[in-house]
Amino acid sequence: MTDQPEVLIRVENGVGCITLNRPKAIHALNRSMCEIMTAALLAWRDDASVASVLIDHAGERGFCAGGDIRMIAESGAGDASEAKAFFLAEYRLNHLMFEYPKPITAIVDGIVMGGGVGISEPAPVRIATERTTYAMPETGIGLFPDVGGGWFLPRLPGQTGVWLALTGARLKAVDTVALGIHTHFVASDVTTALKEELLAAPSDPAAVADRVSGSPGPSPLAAHREAIDRLFAFDTVEEIFAALEADGSEWAQSQLATLKTKSPQSLKVSLRQIRAGAIMATFADNMAMEYALGGRVVRTHDFQEGVRAVIVDKDNAPKWSPATIEQVGDDLLDELFAPLPDNEKWTPLP
């Protein structure tokens, strides 16, 4: 056991510093961590002595592997009240960062998935290293790419956001920088010097990142961009499956094989989420949709089964229900996406 706080908060030379400090869990977010970060950001928002914010992590294993999935699943097996309270705090933090009036820099050195994407993607300056591994792997556990995925993913080039959401593909910095998921590349052994420069010039972190960053190299994904944009452009999962099947290329068959391991329910939920998020007017509208969706999805068979198979028993053999995409009807999706009553809706921080 340790008495170290799970998030370290301090101000150095005009920079509000947030360091995730739960390294054994790869800094997986819980409600108290979200509340600590929110309190710090609110305190610094109108503090003239704080010019910008830096978010990073302790240890070597990664930036943030996601949220506290075990807690969410245990809560979802009951009334989901604890899961909803976590989503409320987490999504309010995501929105606060998205609307924040001062520049935020996130250094995502290592694993950044799920909830880690939610606290880095809203930052105007997003720095990856050669150790960065980015993914939104939720369809593999019966969930969907929340924490703003419905907003950020459809705004990536072409259909890459749909492909990432459905397949859960993992990308390195060469591809995340090429797609604009991250704004800069810095070698991991330069991050200490980068932080020193950020502290020396707190009011303009983008200029510092521009000066220190380099090229991560050519993007391996570039060779598949045309196929992604062509094969993932449809509004139904059935059409995407059919297009991949008809294409016949080795790459398309590999994508189809991957998709067939995912929760059919999650595939359909995620595609509808992304198509809906693409036309929403505000980030807050998207977060309200995801909050209503999240509170329902965590109570479904597929989420409970996905967490069992991947995280609890680790047999990686989930038994999805419905078992095929054809069995996931629009009536089920309509129930999951239905707006909440006014007294239960997600709202931003006052």
C-alpha cells in the first residue's frame, strides 16, 4: 500500500501541473482522480498566476490505460449508480478541458486508451513519443468509444475514426501524428527537456512543442487510407461487413476477421454514436448522448461478458448476445440511445 496521492497537483513557474500517479494500474481513472483534476482546473481557471496546464504521468508503463473497468462492471451488474457517478465526473472533466480558456499540454508517453484519450484529446497540444500506443478498444469488451469519442473520431480524416472505433486498432505515433490525433512527436528521452522548456515559457506551449518536436517518420497506415475511406463509409455495420467481404484483399479480410471477434451490439452502437456525433453542434451535446448511452450499456449482457472474458477470467472467449450483427435490431439501439428524463440528463459543470 502507498499513501501517495493518485494525482499529483502543483504549480511551477506559471504552469499548473497534473501528474497521474497510479502507475501499477497504468493510471486507470477512478472517480476521485477525476474530481481531483477537476478541482485543480477550476482553481487555476481564473488564477492569473497560472498561464497554462501540463498533464503527464509518473512511471514508465504509460499515460493512462482507461477507466476503472472492474468498478464499472460491478456497478453495472446492479443499479449502475456508481458507474453513472463516475461517468458524470469523468465527462464533466472532459468537457471542462475541452472548453478550458488556458492552453493545456498533454504528454502521452506510452499507452493511451479509453479514458486516457478523454483527458488528452481535448488538450490543444498533444505530444506523442515512440512509446505511445493509442487505441479505443471498447468494442472488444462490449462498450463503445466514450469520453468524447463520438465527437473526436468522426472529425479525423476520412473514415479513419470509424475504422478505429470498430476494430479497436492500435496505432503508434507515426500514425497518430499523421492523423492529427496527436499534434507533435518528441522522442521519449527528450520529454524531460521539453517539460523544462514548457516551464520556462508557460504562456505559449504550442511554440515550445513546435521548436522541440521532430518527425516520427512515414505513416504505415497511409497505404490503407483509401481502403478505409471506401470500405468504412457506410451507415450500417452490415454494409461495412459486405464491403470488406467483397473487396477480397488480404488487408480487408484481416479487418473483417477482427470485426467478427467484437461485440455485435457494440459495433452497431459505436457506428450510430459516431454518425450522430459527427453532426452534433457542441461537444456538450455529444457528452450528454454518451452519458445516457453509457449508463445503459454497462448493464447489458455484452459489457458484463466482455469484462469477464478480457479482464476478470482473461479467457478472451466472450459469448456475445445477440451473437450476430443481424440480430441486433434498431429497436434495441433506439432503447439504448433514448434521451434521459430532464432530471437525469448529463450537464456540464455549473
